[in-house]
Amino acid sequence: MRARLFGCLIALFAAVHLSAQSPAASPDLATYQPKPYVRLKHPDWAKSAAIYQMNLRQFTPEGTFRAAEKDLPRLKQLGIGIIWLMPIHKIGALRRKGSLGSPYAVEDYYSVNPEFGTLNDLKHFVAAAHVLGLHVIHSIARMMPGPNPYCSRMMKSNLCGPTSFPAFLVSIHKA
């Protein structure tokens, strides 16, 4: 009992003593604050640019990169600085919703949806945008893939599929 009382008195004395010290004598609290693990520096061109999200299926009657490329000068005149393409990858066919499927149900992340054109058509679209001073970004739906063997294995461990956190990442096409 005496030891506890003595310990409490010492703790009380220390608290009173430390609170009475001048701020200059105490260590700077900022020294002990956690630092962010990732530090992002946004590019200057993205800070005040107008972004146009382009759904290729609805943007032109053809719904292709080549057809959309023809409208890039008009978008530039409207003050657009960044073209944000919705997912451009091949869409899964298994358990597809409707006849077209969702562009977020990706079957193959290394492919271009043939509905929109070829990889060369995409590269041509990006090059044409860069000539006009436009930047091109696109959505990557990493955690919402359509049914495929890789995802089937991952769903068993709850690392992918509808119950996991959907992550929408954006990749930047550089000139």
C-alpha cells in the first residue's frame, strides 16, 4: 500500500513539475508526430486543369478511339486539359450484365477492348492529344475484375471481388 502511494506521489510530482516548465524546455511535439509513408507531389499541369471523363461507348456513335480523336480539338477549345478515359480493357463475358457488360469488369488488364479499337489506335489517340497539349489518364479498376481464373483464386482469400474495397487507380500516359 505504501509503495503504491509513494509511486502515485512521484507521478503527481513529475506531472506538476513538467507542466510548470517553460515551453522552450519541453521537446517540440512535432518531432514525435507520425510522418506520412507516401508523399505525393501533384504535377503542376493537374492542379488547375479541367478534366473531361470520356466514356468511349457514348462519346461518338462509333464508340472508338479513332472517332473520339476527331473531337479532341473541340475539347481543347472548351478549355479541357485532361482527358480521363473510363476503363479501356477487355470486358469479361462470364456472368455479364446486359449485352455490353460493365467496363469495370475487366477480363484482361494487358488488353485493349476491341470494341474501342486496337492498342495502336489507343497510342494514336494519346499522341494526338499530346500534340494538342492535352494529357490523358485512364481508370484502372484493380479490385473489380470480371470472373477469371486469377480472381477466382483470390476471391477465396477475399483479396478480390465484390466484397473487397474497390480501388480506382489512374495511370498517366506520358508523351
